[in-house]
Amino acid sequence: MAEKPLKKSSMPGVSIRQLVEEIPEGCSTPGFRQKPVTLALQEGKNAIFRAVVCGEPRPEVHWQSAKGELSNCSKYQISSTPGSKEHMLQINKLTGEDTDLYRCIAVNKYGEATCSARLTVIEGWGLIPSPFLDLRKELVDFRKMLKKRAPSPAPEKKMDSEQVWQLLMTADRKDYEKICMKYGIVDFRGMLRKLQEMKKEREDKMAQYVNAIFNLRHIRVTKDGVATFDLELDLKDLESKIYLYKDGEMIPYGFNNQTKHCLRRLGKRYNFQIQDLRPEDAGFYQVMVEGAVVFSTELEAHAIPPRVVVPLTEARCEEQGDAVFECSLSNPCPTAVWHFQHRPLRLNDKYEVFVSPDGLTHRLVVRGARFSDMGLYSLSTGLHTSSAWLVVEGDEDGIWRSHRHLDSRRDVKEGRSDICDEGQNAAQSHRSRNKPSTGSPSLEAQGPMGHFSQGLADTEVQQGEDVTLSCTLTSDLGPGTWFKDGVKLTAQDGVIFEQDELVHRLLLAHVIVTQAGTYTFMAGNQQSKATLTVQDPPTIAPDVTKKLREPLVIKAGKPVTIKIPFQSRLPVQAAWRKDGTEVVGSSHRGAQVALGDGYTWLCLPSAGRKDSGQYSVTLQSEGGSVQAELTLQVIDKPQPPQGPLEVQHCRRAGVYLHWRHPRDDGGRAVEHYMVERRQAGRSTWLKVGEPRAGSTTFTDAGVEQGRKCAFRVRAVTSEGAGDALESEEVLVAPEALPGPPSAPAILTASSQCITLTWTAPRGSGSAHILGYLIEKRKKGSNTWTAVNEQPVPERRFTVVDMRQGCQYEFRVTAVAPSGAGEPGPPSDAVFARDPMRCPGPVRDLQVTDTSNTSITLSWVGPDTQDGDKAQGYVVELCVSDSLQWSPCHVGTVPGTTFTAKGLRPGEGYFVRVIAVNDGGHSQPTALDKLVYAMPATVCPKFLMDSSIKDSLMVRAGDTIRVPVSFEAAPLPEVTWLKDGLPLPKRSVTTTKNGLTQLLIPVTSPSDSGRYTVVLRNLQGQEAAHSFFIRVAAYPQAPGPIHLQENVPGTVTVQWEPSPDEAQGIPLHYSVLTRSLSHGTWREVADRIHTNHFTLLGVLPGHEYYFRVLAKNELGASKPSDTSQPCTSHDRFTVKAPSYRELDLSQKPRFLVGLRAHLLPPGSECRMTCAVQGSPRPRVTWFKNGQSLEGNPALYSTDVLGMCSLIIPSVSPKDSGKYKAVAENPLGQAVSTATLIVTEPSSSRPGPCTLWVPRKCSGVC
């Protein structure tokens, strides 16, 4: 039948398609009375589309998106209200991918109606004022919203380039682009090339410790706030050390959840966890095996859940006042949500939310607080929650209300263990909060003693019931007056007043919620108060309760949605339980609970057998609570039968199988079992029987003998066959064969025959032995030859027909009625020859060497005249305190020397040696005395050579080390002496491995003397070696200097001798002189052993200064100078004879010019030139064009035309171009040269240590 064209709907945006030609009277096509509206919501919120449909018969409603079907029941929840035409689509936890066009389709047999609505998910927005504002208002308030939005997260810690490359090496290729953009890598191809090279280097380094690394999972944060990352490692050495680093620093970790960083290992998988995440945990993490980095990952700061740093505190305010709650977080959280009584706040003019510029402080302001605003307020970040109470205070009645709410809060705290846990009720029912013990008067109901014998009592009633409030006076105080909440009651208020003498009653019929409050009876100036509480619990329709009595049966793996509608005037909280255990927050993984307007539902995305049980839901409000129960039965295929599957071979009867009933039949009774068999080497299973349900045994008589096969059993119910219980492969043999006999033992052997014996086999099949078959083979051959054709019944047999001198091996096979069994093990090899004579005793047994753990022996073989030749030897030891001899080796010793090892140091042993051959053992040869396990004694002696010196000299203050080599065993006692006495405490001696050393850290003259080292062993043998050490110091300076001019042109210098001469210390003197005040010192005499010296060639008219130094082998003393030129004994003038000068007028000229110098730092530089001219020219020195006159760091000389510029100690800054300018009235002359001072070397000579070789007893 052709479809009708689209009909025009009265509601815009709805299309209707009629599917039939004519529609019967009273029926209609589907339509929409209310269609879904377009939504624009923040990322992370829930979106709800509502549609109200119409049509007769009632249409079925389906939801779709432009991307396809909505199959994920945890993401998309489709529901409808029973008895109502409203249908809802809820999309949980919106993401950017949920932005789409959603379509609602209503279909019945007469037509189809379709409408659509768009959902826009706003990504990356900060704080949105209200999730319930429409799109137009959100756009209008966009500017205001931006002022309140949370700031962007703080900039992350800078990661160095090496860490970025390490992160790239273990990242997925799909993440390369994101990492490069994050860290500013623009050369993508260059990055790939470098990354390939670095990966190759890393693999080469990892190959030392790791065979393979795979299944890398980078760091991620779970919903419980735990950061985890893992990898699989195939280590070459399971004992290899594994280290965890954060930002280059090693951090310790444990192996359980008691530590912040822990490692869980399962096989080759290594899982690292970081507990109790904090902002400082963000960073770059690396896993190292020994010294190789195997994995790198990054924990970003924005991935760490915010924590509550400063929690909310209780707020108090007057009625109509403003209350402020403030909470500080560890890091910004734009998705933080405020709740009141565990329900999200609808932000408006009454509730204002503020966020600090850094995004860490959140503030809630409650404007114009009333008593109805009292309750629990909380701020939730998703993982953490902080809660506090608001207390509103007012007049006397208001104060009473404040106390009532405080009592309510106390009851809530007592009734809940975790006020922030999701899924728990925010408060107890109104009954539990306000009801005192029945019949007892309230605090306010107590009147003064003597006026009220019984006051009013707090009362709780259900809505619609009758209630009576009464009190009894002790005396008549006149007519009383009744008040409700401070307002006087009259008969027009629908109440009845009664008085029976002193008893006053107030009757209320069919109580409603508005009649709840505080009632006061006042007589005279006395009053009594009480509270009337009207319970108004939620209600569930009777037809719904009736349906819930029937068990709900579903198949395993299917989703389950249980929706229960209810009616309530007050806000309701729902708690689902299974078998007494709360569903949400327990072990029911994947279970989802939702509470909507007038309904609550429970969703199990994929039901399993463990989900079967008794479910209950408690609906609770301030007016009371109601509970509904239902039974959920999940059916599934049965589990495998319980094993193990026992398989027994019953010979001719076949194979007997036994198993146990399955632990879980899947909710359906087992109908029968299915038994299958598979032959070894094949993949197909053959059904061999179907035992009844009550039987757990089966016998398979069709098994082929001599083959291996496996069996399996399945339980079969109405839901089908379950998983199988499978056995291992078993061998079905006709009868058991006899086992192998023991290895034959050789009784006798000769060149003609060899006699054997053995023991019978054991085990099944060995009960009836018919006889035995014997086989032989030559040693080294793989071919066995039968000795007898018929089995012999005895366990003894003599083998003949053998070749003399050959070596043979034998084995035996048992024969039973079922056949021949497996051959037994071969015997020891035996020669077919006549018996040998025992060898004679060994000769010349002696000890050649001993140590702390071994003794070495040698001997001579036995004389052949005493017996046949020995084939080996046995060395035995006996401890000195024992009588038991024991061999110290396995088998025999082929040679005539042997070292017994592993002995106890210092222990004494008796030693003997026995020669053996095929004929037997010889008589033992033993040593007469004990042999001790200790090194052989070596007399102590010193190892000297020609390089050893008997006398050593050292400078005072230096360190001296004198090694002396010796030879001795065992290690002797070493004693050092100085001049025959023990060494001073300053001297240190060490002895090790044949070397003893003397060390004096800082020498002084008192250390001079003769040193002796003495070696003494345990036997009292000694050896001594002596040498002399002389410690010398620099000599003392000479005394004052005296000058004498006895002969013209000469000067005699005399000085007082150094004080060291009086002590007999050998020394000599050096004499130095200089001219003018800036001249350098020049040595004019050395090695003078007297105290005077005459200087020749003194120039007339010049001043001279003299210096004398005392010297010895160590060096020179401090100088003694003529430092006072003004005194006659320090300075003298040589009078030059006068001559008539000729007129030699001449302009200056250089006879010898300056030359270039290349000098190291610290050395003296002397630039010299010869200039001639008359009158005598004046010479001026320049450096790089600057005059050097007045420079204190250098000085110049001019002696008869020989001009010099002296720099005592040059440095790199003295390098440059130097110039000498000679001038007189007739002209000038110039000479230039270059000075280059090399850069100082970075290496400096270290201290010099005198060391004597091992075989040297002195300092070389």
C-alpha cells in the first residue's frame, strides 16, 4: 500500500506521515502536544529532552541522533512515566562530541510523527550562572558571565628539551603532533629523524637489561583520584633494580597501598600508582632499569583533581540577613557545583556565587536568609566535597526553630558516616528529627510546678488522621486560650475546644500539612507548648506495587531499567539496596541510580547472575518515607560442572567418568548432561552420551584401546549448554605392561663368562612375570644384542661367548602375559677378563704444600711385584679429634699428586692414600704425624737491592713515607723503633701483603735519628733493618755586613757568620750586588766557606749595595742586606780620576738595538740596547706610545751607554710594543721591540711523593 504524503501539523517543526488510506473512527495518527526544545549546556552537565505525544492507539516512541542509534544505555537513558504520555531522553556528562541533532519519532499503525531538537555543548566555559537559563539569557549575560568565570590554570612548569625527547620516545605516534605543538617543536620531519636516532641509542642501552618492552600505558587519573601508569617488561635478570624518577630526582616507592608511590607487579606487567594526588605531584616521570630509561610519561597539573584546602565552616545570620560560605581549593575548578541539602542550587538573585581571580576561592552568598534556608550547604568538585550548616536566628520562637534545626543536624550526623558521600540521604525523615519519646512533654511544655500536673506533649500524626492535644492544670485558673504559632485559635479555624474540669483539650479532625506547627495553651499567666508534626510521606500507586510483587526475569547480558513512579509534595531522596546492601558506592559496578520529578529508576547496563536478588528502594522526605521491594532474577547458561573430571580405565568395561554438579545452574534446572570425546591430535569432538540430570557418572565403552583421548562434560538447561569441564589427555591401554627391572649387578667376571643378577620390577603389570630377556653391548656402542631367545624365570644369569679384554654393558627386560615391558637401566661396564690382583701400597707419601684451607700431597705408585698395576688412588683424611676416615674427593685420583681443599684453617689432619684397581684396594699408606692446614713457615727476611739507601734527608714540614718489603710466612709481628725506642705517636706504620710502611705526616728536626724495623715470627726468628733519617731546615740568615775599600777599584765585604755554623751544620755563602736604587741583584760569588769576599772591577762614581745569603742542601736563608745607603758602612763612593774630555759632539745613534722577547709569566724581562752620542743622550722608554717614567713596577738603567729596561716579573698585561728614545741637543734616535708574554698554563704541579718500590727499603 502506498504511503500518504506528509501531513501538516498544527505544531511547527512536526512532520506527520499517514501510513493507511482511511483511519477508523476514534483512531488517529501520532502527534506531539509538547516537542523537545533546543538546548545549549555546559560541558559535563546532563541534558534532558522531554516530549508529550498523542494518538490512538497509543504510539511507541523512539529517539535517534544524526549519528545513528543511541545504544549506550549508560550515556543515553530513555524513560517514560507510566500512565503519562511524557517521554524523556537524558544524556549524561556532556562532551563536545554530543553536539548533534536529536530526533523523536512516535509511531503507531496509522502513521508516524517526527520532530527534532538541537543540542549544543559549550566547551571550555568557566562558571555559568545557572544551568536552567535559556540560551537567549545566557547570550545576553555572556559579558557578566565572563567576569565570574574561573581563570585559566596556572602556567605549567617548564620542561627541558631532554625530557621532551624522552617523552616523545615512549609516546604513541598519534600524540606526536600534540606534544610538538605543546613544546614548540616546528621542524616535524627533523624531529622524526632525531627521534629515530635517539630510539636506536636507547634500544642499544636497554638491550643490556631488557629483552623486550611493550604495552606502554601513559599516566592517567582514575575517578578515585589515583594516578596510574604501567608497562610490560621482559627482563634479562629478574633481580635487576627498577627505579622511579620525577623531574630527574629518584623517588622511593613501596609495594602496597600504604605508600604514596607504589608498584604492583603481576608477571611481566609493572603498574605504578600515585596516591593522594596533590598539585606538587605534577611533573615528568621516568622508569629506569639499572641505568637505562625504559619509559617516560608526564602528569599534567590540570589532570590532578582539586582538593579542599580551607573547608566550609558553619554560617549564622539573623532572619532576613545575608549568609556567606567560603571555601578554598588547591587548584582552579571551573566545574565546582554548590548544593543545598544535596541538591544543586538554582542560582538567582537569592543565591550568588563568586570566584576569586585565581580560581581558588569560591564564595556563596545567601541573600535574605529565612528559616526555610537552614540546612546543609556543600561545594562539590567531583571527587572532593566540603559541607557546612546554615543556622538562621530570630526572636524567641525563631531561636526555638534554630535549636530544632541544630538537633536535626545532630541527628543527621549521627545517622550518616560520611556527609559528603554520594547516594546517601542528606537528612533523616521529619519523624526522626522532631519526634521525642511519645507521651513525654517537651521542654517548653513544662509549666511551673503547682500549675500544670501534665503539660502538652509533642505529637506526630499522619495526614488525614485525628489528633487531640491536652494538658491538665493543678488548679482552676479560669478559661484558657489556645494559640498556633503565636496566633489565637477560634472555632472558625476548624478546631474543637473541650474542657473537663481541669483538663483542657484541642481536637483537630483530618489533619492536613498546614496545621503542623507549635501549639500553646495559656491560662492566666501560665502556658504550655508542644509541637504537632504532620507526616506526608511519598506515595506509590497501588498498581505499581502490584506489578513489583511479580519477579522480574531477564537474560544475562541484557540491560535492566527499573523505573518506579511516585507522588510527593516535598523533596524526595531515593536509596536503592540489594539484599540489604546499598547499590551505589558498593560492589555493584556499573549500576546507575537516578531521581527525577516524580520517578526514580535503577539501571544495570549489563545484568549478570550476581545481580539476582531482592531489591528495595526507600523514598524519603521530610514528611516520611515509603519502601518498595521487587525480585530480580537473571537467567543464564549453566556454569561448567565442578571438577576435576575424574577418568578411570576399567579394562573391558571402558572408561569411567565422574564429575560434580555445577555450582550455578544459571537459574534454570539442569535437564541433562552432554559427554563428548576427542582423540589426541584431532580438533573435533564426538558426542558419546547424555546422562540424566541427577547422574554425575558415565561409562564410555566405545574407547579405542591403545590411544590417547580427552573428555569433556557440559550441563544443559532450557537456556542451552553451558561451558565444558575438560579432562587431560589419557592413554587407554588394553593391559598394563610390566615395569623395568633394576640395573644388573656383576657377581663374577672372567675371560670366559660373566654372571649377572637383578631385582624384579614393581607396579601394575608386574604381578605375573613369565621371565626375563637379557641384552648386551660393547661399551661405546648403541646396538644391543639379545643374549637369550627364551625368557629365563630366574633373576640370575651367566653370559658366555664374549671376547676377552672387551668391556660390556648389560640390561634386562621383564616379560608378562600382556607383553614385554620397557628395558631396565644398563649395568656398569665390566671387562671380560680374569680377575686382577690387588695393587700394593703406595710409596714415599709426603706433604708438598699447605695453606689455611688446603693440603697438597705427592706419592709414588706401588711396586708391581706386590700386585697388579693401580688404576687410581683414594685419598682419605681423619680429623685429629675423630676416628672416622673419609675420602676427600669423588671417584678415584688418576695421578700421584692431589690437593685436598675446603679444610678448616689451623685444623690438624691425619692423611692416608690407598691404591685401587679392578682387583680391589691396597693397604693404606698413612703419615705418622698430624698435618696442619696452615701455610708453610718462611723465615722472615727483608727484600733489599742496590737502590736502597741507608740515609735519608727530608725538609722540615714535609711528609715522608718509607716502605720496606719483606718475605715471611705466616705474617710476622712487625715492630718499628727510633733510636732503639718505640716510635712517637705522630708516626704511623702499616703492614700488609709483605710490605710495611713508615709515615710521618709533618716532619720536624726531632724526627731525625736511626729507625729500625724488626720482624718476629711465632718461632721467635727475627730480622731487622735500620736506616737514618735526617730532618733539615733552611739555614739562618748571616749577621750584619761591613764594607772596606783597601785597594782602589775593589771592595771587601765582611759579614757575621750564620748562627747555624756554631751548631756544626754544613753551609756556605753567596754574595749578590746591585747598582743604583732600581738595579737588580746579581750574584757575584757562590759557595764561599769564609765570612768575607773581595769584589773587583768596581766602577768609579757608582753606588753599590750588597746582599749575603747562607745556603745548605735544602736552600738559601733569608738575605742580609746593606739596606741603609746613607750610612758609611752600607754605602761608599769610589772617586774616579779626572780626565780632560775631547770634543766628541755627535747626535745619538744605537749601536745595538732592542730585540723581541717571548717569555712565560713570572719571569724577569731585561731589554738592553747600546746608544752612543755626545753630549751624552737621555734615554726615555715607552710602551704602546705611553711613557713609562714613574712606573713603580719596572725600572731602567744607563751605564756608560748601556741602557736596560727591567721588568722583575712579567704578566700577560705587560705584552706590547716597547720603544727606547735617545735624545741630546743634536738630535734623537729610536729603537723598538715587541714583548709577548704567554698565557699561564692551567695545570699546576702536584705534591711530590717519594715512593720506594716493593723491593726497596729506603727512599729512592
